[in-house]
Amino acid sequence: MIRTLFLRPLPLLLLLLLPLGAGGADLKPRHPTATDKCPVCGMFVAKYPDFAGQILFRDGTVVFFDGTKDLFKYYLNLAAYTPRHKQQEIAAIFVTSYYTLTPIDGQKGWYVTGSDVFGPMGRELIPFANEAEAREFKADHKGKGLLKFPQVNAGLLKGME
């Protein structure tokens, strides 16, 4: 009898704790504080909300960036910036959509290269939530390329310096 009373709530308790065991990270974009610095360039991120990006790791760590270009530099060379983290430990990536100025899923975004719009660190990958917005911006701002997240590589970033 006592064993039955004890075991009955156990499945419910396990269901409640499951999200914590599966990473537990809140996958909503965060807001940088006045002291958060970009790990790539050292600039204070909160000063540039229109270009800000962030990577959230499963362990709860959040890394902020003053621009999408620096976010990609970090992402593509994680071992140099944070050897304790691996790409497989990333829970979410957010970038700021140029037209809406709202955070979007960086891995689903569209990126325009070579435009006449500059970010805090000069030439920038300009993010958009959908292809139509990206194409419109590319036409309006003399963009050279239109890419999805997996197409961005270190060679492209080097050419933007």
C-alpha cells in the first residue's frame, strides 16, 4: 500500500522534470546587459541592438555579438573562442532581422552580402526572416549575394574584412 502511494506520483514527477533533463535552456532570445561584450571584437553589444545576435548553449550559457558577421566568426571557429563548447551543444542561434528589428532563428534566416549597409564592424551579413525580404533588400541596397545559414563560410567572412 505504501509502495503504491509512493510510485503513483512518480510518472507525473518524471514528466515535469523531463524538460530540465533535456537541456532546460529557455530558448527565447535574451537581452544583452550594458556589460556584455562581443567575444570576437570586444565591443559592447547593447549599444548595437539593430545588429545584435546571440548563441544559446544547452548548459545555459549565452554569448552575445554586436553583428552577424562576428556571430559567424565565432560559430565557425568555436575552438578558438570557447574550447569547452562544441557546435552540437548549441541550443539556439538568434540574429536581428533587418526590417523588423526582431530576433529570428539564425539557422533559418536569409543573409545578404555585399550591400551598401554597414554594421558596427563595417561590412556585414544582413539577416532576414524570409527570402522575399532578403531579395527586396538585395535589390534596394546593391547586395551581391543571398545565402542560407549553412552557406556562410570562413572564406566569405575573410573577404568581408
